[in-house]
Amino acid sequence: MPQLEVDGATLTYDDEGPRDGAAPLVFVHGWTADRHRWDHQLGHFAERRRVIRLDLRGHGESSGAGVGTIAELAADVLALLDHLQVRRCVLVGHSMGGMIAQTIALSQPERVERMVLVNSISRMTYSRARGLLMAASTLVPYRLFVAANIQRAFAPGHPREEIRRYVEASAAIPREVVMTLYGAMRAFDVLDRVGEIRTPTLLVHGSHDVQLPVAQMLRMATAYPDAVVRLVDAGHELPVEKPHILTRLIDGFVTGHAA
């Protein structure tokens, strides 16, 4: 698979599908995840459209230490787009990936044709339960901490074996990367600026999301000047919990036939 060296990190990415002039779809995963969260979407869209996805630094098959801000992760994504000579794209971001997408839409709006935010928000506000879990992160084994975060991300009833696979993948990410990016997400706040985003935006959220509850997304939605909101019967890991539904919603939005 192709890789790109960026500021001390080696970014692993996929770049598939026809180069027919349409704006590529660029998928950005969330905290403790990797580019394979988008397997279903890649398989669907790459048959007829250029699709780009990457492992953020320190995640999946990308190397590199954690960075201090979401803006630094956004700079990595932009560096990849520059390397691939992509001047305009459709950005799709899940959770922390949605924060990265918003950062790009605010800093370089001419680069973003449309944007899809999946289980994401514009200002981090943690529940008491999440705060206690993060406070306990220094007191429990790292794998146990990761497992607790991943398990609560899925809606009740999701297959345990699949959740176990995601726990193993997340536990392979260095603790320093995970905790540094937790701080970056906690500091992220563009809620007072989202009104500046004129990019047509689709907000898709799991109705059972306890990581970033629906109420927080709706608070963001009211600030967007041009947003479509869709709720799905899922938890925080919508790309893999209800992949067919998410793919259909993205497809409709991108083609101008929103479901």
C-alpha cells in the first residue's frame, strides 16, 4: 500500500477508483480507529468514483507520535491531498475525523465541495461517566481502558466477536498517541464558528451514541447554515454498525438525491 512521509510520520493510505474529474471522496476515521472503518464505503464507491482514505498518524499502519491539536491532524490530511494533487474533495469524517473535516472546511473552504460528519460534534462536552472513565485511564491496564471505550461505543446487541476485533486493533495503538489525541479532542471547539461553513453538510448520527450524544450533535446542527440531519438506529460506530445505511445516505447526499 502507498505511504507518505509527513513531519516525522509515515502515513499509509488507499487511493482507488476512476479519475473521471469528479471530486474524490476522502474518508477520515476517528479516535483509536483506522482506515478500515470505511471498508464498506470504499467497496461501494470505488467502483465508480475516486476514493481516498488514510490511517492517521500513530493509527493502523501509519507511524508517528500523537500530536497536540486537531489542526495538526488536519495538516496531515491536507498534505496527503496536496501529494495526490487533489484540489477539491468531498470530506467524510467519523467522530474525531469529523473534527478534522470541520477544521479543513474552516481553514480552506475552497478545498471542500461537500462534507459528511458521522457521529461528530463541534465542541467536546463529556458526560460524567465518560469523565470518570478517562480519569481511571491511569489506574487500569491500557487494554482494559481501551476495551471499556470500544464496548460502550457500540449499540446494545452488536456481535461481541466483532467488538473484540476492534478492541484488539485499538489496543495496538500506542497509549501516548491515544491519550495525547484525547487531549486534542477535549480542547477542540469550533461551535461558535460553524456558522461560517457554507459547504453543504450532512450530519449523520447514531441515536444510541453515548460517546457523543445526539443532543450535542443537534446543538451543532442548529449553528450550521446549510445542513441535513439524519439519525440512524446505531451507536457511535455507525460506519461498521449500519454500513449499508450510512453508505446509502452518503451516496444520496453526494449525488444530490438525499434520502
